[in-house]
Amino acid sequence: MTRYRTQYRNVLESWRSQAPATRLIRLWLGVTWIYAGWDKATDSGFLTEGSSSFIGKQLSGYSTQLPFDFLFNKLIEYSVAVGIIVLLSEFVIGLATLLWIAPTTAALAGFSMSVGLWIATTLHVKPYFLGSDTAYAVLWLSYFLILVGNRRNLDLSLDRRGLMRAGAVGAIAVITAGIGKIFARDRSTLGRSSVSGKKLVKVADLELGATHEFALDGGIPAILFRTKSGVFAYSAICTHQGCTVAYNSASKVLQCPCHGSEYDPFSEAKVLRGPAINPLSKINVVVGGGWVILR
């Protein structure tokens, strides 16, 4: 009991001893990271293969925007594990920041995560200030430098008591994630755009038999076809483990480069060859005003 009282006093003292500006940064970062973990924990599709918000589809979307897509293709194969690590890491970083448990290590971890998200998701956002990841990276770095102060040597190691507190935070993160699953809700938005009636390509620029690649919200890749019967589109995310499929014009199939699954785009994207079992998700597109429009 005495140990908990001591920790409680340490937390209160840590808040009292910090300048108002530092407390504001700490509060904002801690709460935001916890909320980010909660947002994922309450998303029923985040760890569910085939869902539009599945972490594997997000990783696949990131891979289409970066030169080192081979790295993401490896991560895609372990999407669920990656998702669990990200979710729990956000809880742990946020809780540790608010509860003054290994604060310097938590700040460095928050900075590293923000930089990683910047590279993966908002590196190509222009102007740069429209992407929030750079702002969070600067906030975490500023908070880290405040904590370090004028110390010449940076010690990120934990003593026995510190390890116990870190373990407690980890346990709380797991419990909170579990509670989040109780309140999980479906956020299926596949095929929708943040802009209603988003124009994809002019019909005149899309010849019969041609294809057109585009991206949904979050960078999720998709592919559009035009045939004599009209236009149609599918998610380019393989339903096996989330790799990005590509259209082979010679064999007229959509092929997955990771494990060899094949789909027939001219028959509801049904599976022609496994290991995939489910067809690709269909994207709702229509023709209007001379454009192919995402609905």
C-alpha cells in the first residue's frame, strides 16, 4: 500500500514541478496516444482480415507510396501481430507519459512512432504542415529535450522498481485494449470516399479494355476496369494476407505477388487460385458527366 501511495505522490509531484507549457504538452500527447489506442481497440475491423479498416490494408496502402515497399510487404504477412504491437504501444506510451513512468523513454518512443508514421503516411503531403505526424514528432522531441534538460549523459535504463511500474502499465494497456473490444463497432467504409462523388478519370481517357489505378481513403489501392458492359472496380488488397494485387493483361487476371493468389476481374473478382478464399471487395463506381465517379 505504501508503494502505491509513493507512486501517487511522485505522479502529483511530477505535474506540480513542470511548467504550465510542459504540462500542456504532456497532457495533450498522453491523452492523444491513449485515444489513438482506444480508437483502434474499438474498431472491430482493425485486426480482422477482409475488413476495410484492417491494418494489413493500411500497410498495403502505405507500401504503394514508398520506395521501400518490400519492407511493408514483409510486415503485411504479419499484419495482425503488427496491429497488436501498434495498438498496445500507443496505450503504453500514453499511460507512461501521464503517470510519469519512464517518461524519457516514453517520449523517445512517441517521437520514434511519429517519425515512422510520417514516413509511412504523410511524407508526400504538400504543403507539409497539412500532415499532423510532423507536428507530433516535433512535440514529442520538444518534450523529450525538456525532460533531458542539461544532462550530459542520457540513461534510459530502468531499475527494479521502474521495471515493475512499466510492467504494470503494460498490463493496464492489455486490459484497456480488451475492454475496447467489448465496445467494438463496425467502421466498414470500403468503397466510400471522403469526398462524395469523387471524380476518378474521364471516360474518354479510359479506353475499352483499359484499367486505371486509384486510391481510397487512407491510401488503400484499388483498380478500375472499363469493358463493353460498363465500368467496375475492386480493392487491390489480396484477401489472403493483405498484399497488393496487380492486373496481368496477358492472362487477364489479378495476381498477388506475395503468395500467388489469382482473381478473375471479369467475374466478380472470384478466386481462381489460392491460398486466398474470398473474392476481392467490390468498389462502387458509376459514370456521370463524362467521368467515372467513386460513390
